[in-house]
Amino acid sequence: MLDYEILRIIWWLLLGVLLAGFAIMDGFDIGVAALVRVLGRDDAERRALLETVEPVWEGNQVWLILGGGAVFAAWPLLYAASFSGFYFAILLVLLAFILRPVGFGFRNKILDPRWRSTWDWALIVSGVVPSLIFGVAIGNLFLGVPFRFDDTLRMTYEGGLIGLLRPLPLVFGVVSLAMLLMHGAAWAALKSEAPIAPRAASTVRWTAFAFVAAYVIAGTWLLLGVPAYLASDIAPGAPSDPLLKEVVIGGNWLRDGELSGGAWVFAAIAIAAALGAAFLAPKRRHLAAFLLTSTAVFATIFSAGFALFPFLMPSSLDPRSSLTVWDASSSRLTLELMLLATLIFLPIVLAYTTWVYRVLRGRVSLEHVKRSHGMY
């Protein structure tokens, strides 16, 4: 049997893996939707571009379900606090996600250009809005979220959607948007043919540079102007109760955090991978570029997680109420049972996903799209 402390670390890492899996697998869907009118210059090209993701986007949503389920079952206090604190932000994300299948389903029902243009813009919204909000949510974690627990662990949240839109979180939103646009463009370059693929490869380059610039700005801001939360009197193996610790605000996230060294390593990997993708994509090394953008997405998420460790959701109203890896988890038995289920079912999900992408390998031909949809 594993120690409670080790189980908590394992589930913290698994949470990061599931979030990164969602960002990688569904991120290119989001990026392609956001770029549909940038990469597609006419109706046939947009149709071909959308067909690169239509067969797989629903399956990619499994990672969102897995991540949400992991938070619900493994980190119930985090689930409750985040869904209360980010309620309207999550609602916007869900509404944007609803637009995507509706856009895919309705866009080609009517030939009228205005009809198709309307659904193109709906798809763009379904890509841009979640990308921004994901980054804004992460940025707010570094500043603290306005919630607190009373002595009976009843939570109070004092804030709203507008309060989340502070300068630093907005920079994080730009990081997230540029990152997923880069990832989506890399997928479009990999799965399409000329003239879309060269256009997408060029887009990988400028979005990669935009991502690196915004990422460096966000990191510099954290390094120079954002005080960190520092916890003490924590018992890593004790039952979950966030009010049993002491938390002070001071120091720096990227210098004084328990795993801040790992954050620097992942940040360097993210920047190197993005620049590598910017270099390889125009040289028609599309698979390598896509693997590098996937690496950049993974490393970016883990750089944030390592910088925040051990905090999952700091509180700006009452620092002692901040949720950490050591005091926000489910019971030891729950974590053990969930770990057993994960060891059984996650390989099945990975195997099935690998098989699907193998079956659907190859590029979407613009000529095939024109013939099959009667566009000649």
C-alpha cells in the first residue's frame, strides 16, 4: 500500500497529465476552429480544413471528461472552489464548446454564403473564447482567488467574471491563445495539402513567436512583480483540512517555490519546442513540428504546475484557506481505488486513441473535398 503523501503526489502528477492531454488532444481542434477563416480563403478550403478535425474532435473530448472526473473525485475541495469561483468563466467555456458541434453540423446545411460565414464566425468564437479563458484562469491562480473557508469548511466566494480579467491573467490568456493557435496550425499543416498546408506552416511560425514573447513576458512579470504564497506547518500525510496550516504572502513563485527549479526546466523546454516548431514547419517537417508544439503545450502546463506547487488554488481573501496538494484531496482509500481504475482504463483509452489516429492517418485533399461536395 502506498503512503498517503505519495498518493497525493501521484494524483497531482496525474492531474497535470490529464490537463495536458486535454490541451494537446483537444487543443488542436480549438486552434483549427479559431483559424478557420485565416487558413481557409474560400469555402472549399474551409471545408477541407474543418474535415481535418471533424472525425476526431468528439473523441478528444474524453480528456476533458477524464480531467473533470479526476478533479471531482481526487480533489473535491478544489472542484467545489473552482466551480464556484470560476462559475461564469466555466459557463462561457461550455457555451463556446456547444457552438463547435453545432457549427460543424449546421455550416454545410445551406449553400448561402452568409449562412456559412455566420457559422465560420461561431467556430472562431468556439476556439478563441476557451483559449483565452483557460489562460486567464491559470493567471488568477498566481494572484489568488477570492474565496475562504469558515471553521466548518463552508466556502464563501467574493468575486465575479470581471474581477478575473486583471492585467496578469490577461497576459496568461494571450499565452494560452497563441499556444493553441500554434498547435492548431501545426495540425492543419500536418493534415492538409497545398495551398492550406504552406499557409498553416507560416502561421505556426508567427504564432510560435507570439507564444514565446507572451510566455516570456508572463514569466518576467511573475519573477519581478508577483509575491508568492508560502505554506508552513503542513502535514503531508494528515487528513485533508486546509485550515490546519499557516500561509504567508512573500517571496517569489519562480525563486522560492518548492519545485520552482522544475518550473524553469519546463519553461525552457516549452520555449525551445515552440522555436523548434517555428523553424521546422516552413521546411515541411510537419510531423516533427506538430510533435514539438505538443511538447510545448505539455511543458507550459507543467511549468505552471511546478511553479505553483504545493498550491492548487491560493486564496486572496484568507491565505490559510488556500488549497494545496496536502490538504485538498480525497481520502487515502479513494485515491487508491481511483489509481487502480486509472491503471486499468487509461491504457485502454490510449490504445483506442492510437488506433483511431492510425486509421485516420493521411491528409485531407482539397480536390477530394471539392468532388465529394460538388464544388466544381
